[in-house]
Amino acid sequence: MAKKHDSRAVAARILKEVLGGHSLSEASARLLPQLEDPKDRGLAQELCYGVMRWHPQLEALTRQLLKKPLKPKDLDIQALLFIGLYQLLYLRVADHAAVHESAGAAERLGKRWAVGLVNGVLRAFQRQQEALLAKVDADPAVRYRMPAWLLQRIQQHWPQNWQETVEALNSRPPMSLRVNQQLGSRDDYLQKLAENGIGAQIIEATRSGIVLDQPLDVGSLPGFDDGLVSVQDGGAQLAAELLDPKPGELVLDACAAPGGKSGHLLELAQGLQLTALDVDGRRLLRVQENLERLGFSATLDEGDAAAPSGDWSAQAYDRILLDVPCSSTGVIRRHPDIKFLRREEDIAPLVELQRSILTAIWPLLKPGGRLLYATCSILPEENEQQVAAFLAAEESARECGIDAPWGEACALGRQIRPGDASMDGFYYACLEKRAK
């Protein structure tokens, strides 16, 4: 008997939500548990992330193959077409299985009428593959699998090596770890990995970062449940290191969820008095879970960093980490749905929100204190241009330059390009408040 929940049908449900405007990670967390077998979950996840990584090409091919567009209520069938094409082009799945199973999933979605459609479209692609690929790849946005507006921005910002940046954003992300050095050294943990047959290398730019040779389930990591190690990109690990907290200091992590940077701050300085703030109370639950696994505690507050109010805003802090909401264009390889969900018209409102948060949070920093402005964006208007505008308007602020062997020096701050030293794309600028 056919399974009601198979990998392709569940992947189509997840992708339907993404095509309807929802986050891939949130939709996956909600729907993947329908699959009991870890192998089925793994395939569904591969299909979802692969489809969104190659979405510009898959969408262009589907437009060529369909006689007329599908109705909005049939986004799951459109997703199945994407899934079938992705398998035919990029997975080691037998062609007949890719076509048969993708078409059959339409019936398991309750849309028997679409079985023939999916089968016919995929077989038509097999017959015309070479000509269709040549036709759609004539469009640079399709050829480079990147939205046209973002491709243009990358080309303008990195005219000499834009192709490397695009290639990195389209690549599969590595699995990186952060060793909790309160519980052991990086070398000690590398030894534990080796003893368990897990290959890994250090991330040179970080004090405690490791990148695995191959991703694996966290349950296979020695000591993960005991807080010996956390999953965190190497570029993200630099935030806590740059803020450089000292024991006993009052520190605000102003946009804290999901809590990776909060945990790292507590690892770096014993006795830290940390307040973890986020505008979404549900996401603070993730912060709590992450800190409990590491054996730490902090003051968790739900609040809007752009409009400080409540007890957390009545304090003055020695250090503030301001990892502001941004376009997330530096982490597309990890969240490929950003290619589809992010629009060029989103950037100006994000820049305004960042300005509002930076302006509102600055008064909470003690004279002589340090604020680290951080984004996972590669767009200058969210990064050095944002910092330049703030410094021009705020006399008490000055930049504290970052002298580091990683990334690229900007007019203000430092930018990591996606893929540099296995890291995601991040921007950092250290600001200090002049003593009165």
C-alpha cells in the first residue's frame, strides 16, 4: 500500500508553503516530522533545499514546459514539478524513478488529476533537455541561479571576483562547530572527533571553531547534549570574540534568538550578567533551550530593540551585541529560500529599521563601552554605509577598527565574503562610546 506521507509529497507540502511566502526552515520544522524514517526525512530535506538553491533555473524550465500557468491553489503541484526536475538534473536518482515517484506523489497529495501532468512535463523535459537548458540559461539570473537584482548588486560590489561570491552562495554549506572552551580545548575536541571516526579541521579565523569534513546529525557529536560543542558558522563565532566581554560585565544581546551568540558570550567570560532580548517571545524559547544545554542562564526579555521599554532598558551596559535584522544575503547558501523570498524593495525598510535600532540602543551603552554592529548581509547600505551615517549623526560614537587576518577591510568595519575560510557572509563594525 502506498504511503500517505512519503518524502516527495512532504517536500511538496513544505515547498508549497515557501512558494506562498513562508520560511523554509519554519515549514520544514513543522512538516518534516510527518516522516518517521530518518532516511525519508533526509531525502525530503535534500529535495526542499536543493529546489530552493536551484529555484531560478527550475522555475524558468517549468515556464517553458507548461502550456499555461498553474493556479495559485496548486503550488504543491508546481513544487512537484520542481522536485522532479531537480532529481533529473542534480540527484543520483534513476530517471524513471524520479519521474514515476514525483508523478505518484500528486495522488498522495489528493490531486489525482495532476499525475498525468507531472509525468508528461518531466518526460517532455527529458526529450528536450539540452535545448531547454540552453534557452533558459541565456538569462544571467537563471545561469547564475540568483535573482537579477541581487546578481547586479554583487557584480557592482565585487567587480573582480563576483563569480566566486555567487558560486559560494550557491554551494552547499559546511557544518561548523564551536567548542565550549570552559569544558575543554579545541584540540581536545578534535581528538574526540578523530576517535569517533569524524573528520574535521580547525577554522583558522576563530579561537574555537571547527568545520566537519561531512555534515552529520548532532546526536553523533561527542558531548553535544552535555554542552561540549555547539553548531555555529565560523563567521558567526567572530561576533562574541570581537565584543570581547570581561567577567562580571553587564552585556546586552539585543537581537538574541536563536541564542548561539548568547551562549558563546557566556562561554568567553565567567560571571557575565547577560540580558538576551528578542522581539519574538516564541523565539526566546530557543534561546532558553540552547543556554540550558550549555549549562548557562541569562535574563531573557521580550522587547523591541527599536523602542526600548521595561526593566532591560533601564540599565546601562558595558557591552552590547547588535546583530540587527537584515537581508540575510550573506547566508543564502544556508537558507536558499532567501533567493525567492527576499525582494529588492525590502532593502530600504530594513535599512531604516537598522537605523532605528542602532539609534535607540546606543543610549543604553555606558561611556567607554563597546557596541558591536553585526549583519549577515553583503550589501553596503546595510553595513558600512549604515555605520557611516550613524557616526556622522552621533558625536559620542567612534569606530574602533578591526585588525584581523580574515575578511576584507571596508571604509568602516570588516566584511567576510561568503565562502571565505569556509565561513558565511558577515559584516562587523566595533563602536565605542566616548567617555564624558
